[in-house]
Amino acid sequence: MKRICIIGGGISGLSIALEKKKQGHLIQLLESENRLGGVIQSKKSKGFLLDYSANTLNIRLKKTRELLENCGAWDECIDANPIANKRMIIRNGKVISLPHSLSSFFSSPFLSFPGKLRMLAEPFIARSKQPDDESVASFIERRLGKEALDYAANPFLAGIYASNPESLNLKQAFPKLGEIEKKYRSLFWGFRQVKKSKASPSLEKARLVSFPNGMEELINKLSQSLHDQIFLEHSVQKISPQDNQWIVTFKNHENEERYEVFDEVISTIPSHKIHSIDWSEVQGWDDISTLADAQHYPLSLVYLGFKKEDVSHPLDGFGFLVPEVENLKILGTLFSSTLFPGRAPDGEVLLTTFVGGERNPALANLPTSSISDLVQNELSQLLGIRGKPTFMEVKRWPNAIPLPDRQMKERKRAAEKLSSLNPGLRFSGSFLTGVSLPNCLDACEFEFS
């Protein structure tokens, strides 16, 4: 049995705390804010339910289901509206549906006929001769063609990372794609083989879910069994080794400086907050700067409510994403009130629109009135909206999403080196594991690679 200090009460810190407690260790989780969950926040306002970061959880893996069952969250999940399977993009200024079957692939206008033929040629493309640092853009264009890059990968990655495919490293962002190419040569044949495998870690059928009170309800479920081990408004000031143990100095909720001694320390705080702690007595201190150097771009979420009759588009899907070549200012919009019940008052709809990211970082910092007008103007044209919104709110994230770029490999090396030089010290979090919720929920089993 060890005394373990976990720094940070986001989803990574909570999942690690649960696993360490399950192993029989004594846990103490320190969170500097007065709430848990980090970026995962839900808020009710004027009859609307807003999620400030993740809006859904895609349960694809057996171990994700097991974790949710263990913390009592599985039975509380609500499934997304079945029409959420319908995804859309903008092409030639119009909202169009992406194909969901082979027949719809040929009939959908999402790619030109030559672009579709190029995609269908994927099984005949040779394996990569590129080094490990190939970008996602290079991989997609090489295997599927330039049009697939522009109208599939580009908007998709803007939706996940608020980033461009040219900036993302394939091995860090989508390692399985590279592995499938290496093993099967073709993505098409490779995915067919993986799907048939009985040893697959995936569930037979994935679930896209949220919770009645938003995604923050997941945080509440994860933290229930850790109640006595969680200390809010405890800001860590310094981490220092002493006699094969670790001294953690912190300020408590009364701003009193105190310290405690632990056998292990696991930091899950975001990359951009690492320098808020004094690590000067840690061996290999220079590697701390590498961990703190993850690239982030600002992102703003604009929530607009409208009367249902004022929106011409049926909002019959998940939402739409915007390819960069379309030259619009927004990155995409979720049809939030379509996805799950209880997101808007009766007779109204809620739209969540993303602005900024790597594509247009300056737009994320516009004044509230300007960013709201920008979104309203573009949505009015795309969705046929008449009249003014009945509700408006803007949530800003100055450091939104740590990118899985080339430097992510260096961050992993730095974290591994620090743990090797300092037994009992470990780093985790989305800047090392990736930002997907299943990755963060599985943070305890994260391995450097």
C-alpha cells in the first residue's frame, strides 16, 4: 500500500485515482479549483443545457463500458438521437449529408466523381516509405487523394482538434491508421480484418451517449467513491524529492501553505499549467519545459437558441463541419437540441458553433457581440434562419486543445525520462494521452510510445 498524491481533478486525474484506489493504495487528489472536471463543464441557463467542452462520449471499447459500469454511470447514460448518425459538411456553400452506405457514397455530392474514384483506388496504393513523422495531411492525400483531404480530413480534424491536418502527426493523432497500413497495406482491407477479429477490444455496437444533466454528470459519477480523498481549492506550489519519497507543498482553501509526504506523485494538470509548480529540485528539470510546450490555440464556443419555426433547416443530424476551402469563418456547428433531449425549451432549438482554432485563432478573441454577429450571419445563410436568437452565450478557451503534433513524441520522451530519473513521479493528461474521452478515462494504463 502506497500513499499517492494525484494533482489535478480532471477526467484523467479522477480515472487514475479510481484505479489506484482499486489497487488498494491510499489516495489524495488535489485540485486547485473549487470544482472537479477540468474542461468538462455543464451549465443550465434560461432553459438551455450547455456543455462547455465534450458534448458526447463515444463508447466503443469494452474497458470504457466496464469503467462506467463500475462507477455507476452506465445506467445513467442516454443515447443520442438515432439521426445523429447523419453527419454533414459544407460544400459550395450548402449543407450536404455525408454518405452512410456504399450506395449513398456514389449519390452523395460530398466529392466529385474523380474524387470518389481516387478514394476507391485506396486498396491499390503502396505502403508508405515516409518516416514516422508523416503528417495526417500527407497520409490522407497519399492514400485517399487531395479532395478527400479537403472535404473529409480537413473539416473532421477541425471538429476534433480545432486544427489543420498539416499540423498533426499521424503516429500521435491516429496511430492505428499507420499500424493498419503497415500490417495490411490497405486501410479498406485492414478495417475489414480488424472488424472480424474476435480479439478486438471494441464492443460489438458502439454507443454515442451523454447524460440527462450534461457531460459533467460523468464527473460526478467518477468522483462519488473518492469523496473523502478529494481536496478542492488546494493549489500545489512545489514538488520535491526526499529520502525516496515526495514532498508536496500546497496552499489550501484558506490560503495556508502546508505540505505532506507521499510515496508517489502523479501530475495530470494541463501542459500550460505545469510551470505554475516549482519543480526545481526534480532531476532532469529541463524536461519540464518540454512538457509545458504543447501547442494550443484559442477556441470559442458560441451557443445560440432560436425558435424552431425560425429555422428552415430540419436540423436532422449531428451537425455540420466546414472545410477550410469553403472560406467561412466558423469551424462547424452541433445541432445540440437534436442530439439529446432537454437541451432547449419546448419549441426552441440550441446550436453550438465553434470559432477560432488553428484556422482562425484571432476570431476566438473577438468581443462577444462581434463573435455572436459573425456566427449568426453565417448560420442564417447556411440553415435558413430568420429572426434574432432567443438565447446567446459565449464560452472561451484560451488554451483549448493540446495538439498531437510532432512535438507530442518529444513530450512523451520527456515524461518517460522524468519518471526514470525520479522514481515515484509520473505525468499524464491529454497532452500526453490524446484528448479523446476514452483515452483520458484510460489514462492509468497509458504507456509511452
